[in-house]
Amino acid sequence: MNTLSRLTIAGAVALALASVTASAHHSAAAFDTQKEVTVNGTVKSYRFANPHVQLVVTVKKDDGSAVDMDVEAGAASVLNGLGFNKDSLKVGDIVTITGNPARQNADAHMLGKDLYKKADGAYLPLYIGSKSIYESKVNATATSIEGTWFSPMRSFTGVMGAVNRAPLTDKGKAARQAANPAVSSQADCIPIGEPTVMVYPVANNIKVEKDKVTIKTDWMDTVRTVYLDGRKHPPANQTSLHGHSVGHWEGKALVVETTNFSEHKSGLSTTMPSSTQKKLIERFELSEDGKTLKYSGTVEDPVYLTAPGQFTASWEYRPTMPFSNQKCDVKIAQAFMKDLPK
């Protein structure tokens, strides 16, 4: 049977997951997530990059001819957190890939979900919602919030949902109705706003110093500095993408207040912008067993929300997890924009 024609209808669970993960980045809307296709072929080209790993597989058809299948995979930063790194795959590898066909040109373009290497049967995740193969050291424990942490998928979807459930002003309702969730600011390599970017399923590193805390997220160069020296926020007209953060300790928990955000197309979620009046309160607190970090807080923006949105999530301690160290490439981010449904 032609490997390009074996289609199955995905289950309700997979469809529900797809609806959430599609909102994480613009490109999933270009694919039919209700159908599944499996292809077998040889890796022709491969590039570990953000916001998508680029992969081309040469597939032999039943008539003996060959076609190049352009496989769109997840971001290097996301796959890195799931255990796929730049050395996991190489040109010439024979692979089997399962995923979703493109809505246009389905015989040559697909969204990759799961990959198996023929040589040793090794599994590689290709998608933000794929199962993880990262082996964390289960006995590793933290003694403070400092270190490298990973936000699991459930935290990402939980915070995204919590923010989206916040009550809206009339302007907020209009903005949501007009929004295209398939095309967020991330198509221009501008990360989604806080708090959602803080729970993106990638590595996060916290460095604690006497007068400041630095938080680095392995997603589109997200770096935040939380000042602990008692300084005040600058004048309201001095704004920036990640705002201005000041914090204090409550025991071993760090409490952060951030204001002075710039206006942001995807500042609250992929379907909700934010204004310069956005204010974020966050709490970073180590669990009793030292294996997780509780991340919670509120976000308010009187321009778009009638009341603050409340959120709670957790990060897992991953002291040996590396960063992908891959910058976002705008050309890659926009490469599949032409395939989005009009």
C-alpha cells in the first residue's frame, strides 16, 4: 500500500490536544489534525533550528518514483526539552514518521509527530505534544529556586487556559473575535507574553544573586531580570517587551511584580493582546521535596480584562538539561505562512 495514502481519523483526545498545541505556534493550522499519515523514507536534509526543526525525507512511492516530503517538526527549544537534540538525527538515516498531512500539497508536506529510526528502532519526538524521552535524574533535589527547570506540557496548557478564561472588557471581546490564533507574534520571532512564555515547555534557568534574580527561558531569547535592591518601577512611558520586574523574598519564595510592559500583539495569549497597563504578580516557590517549583500568580490588564486572571503551574527540576542555544530564524518562522487557511 502506498505509504502516502494510509490515512486514519484521529481520536477525540488527539483532536483536543491538537486544538491546544496549535495555538502554541502559527503553523499547525496549515495541517489537517483530524487525519494521520505515516511515511517511510531516508533523511535528505536536516536542520536543528527555532522555531521549527527542518526535515526533508525522500519517500519511495509504489510505482518506484520518489518524492521529497517536507516534514515540519517542533521548535529546537521544545524538542530539546523532550530529549531530541541536534545530534539525534543525521542525513541518510532511514526513518518512519507519523503525523498530519498538509491541507495543501499533502503529498509533499506534513506536520511530524513521532519518528522511529530503522537502524535501532529509537523513538524521537517531533511535536510539542509528543511523549518525552528525556531521562531526568529522579533523585535530584534542589535546595532553592536556583537552577534549571522544565515546564511540562500540562503547565503550559493549564496557564494558557487560565489566562483565556479571564473575564473580558468590550475591547477584549472585540480583540478575541478579530484575532487569528494561527498567526501570533511568534511568527515574527517575538515570544508570547508573560505569564504564558514562562511555562513554555522548554528549559528555564534561574540564577540568584544578592541584588537580582535572572530568569532565562530557552525560547526566543527570553531573559528577565528581577531587581531585589528596593528600586521602584520607572515612569510609565518607559516600556519594554518583558517589562520591569522588582521582587522580594517571603521565606524561600520569590515574589515578583512586573509593570511597564510594551503593547504586545500576543501579550496575554495567542488570541489576546496586552496593553501598557498590564501588571503581573508571580510567586516562585520550591516544593517541600525539592523536586518541583510552584509557579503561580495573577495577571491584570484593565484595557482587555475586567478582573485579573489567576494561574498555577509547576516546573520540574532538571539540573542537567542543556539549553538548545538556537536563536529564532524569522525565515523559518514564516516559511509555511503561505499554507495557512485563508
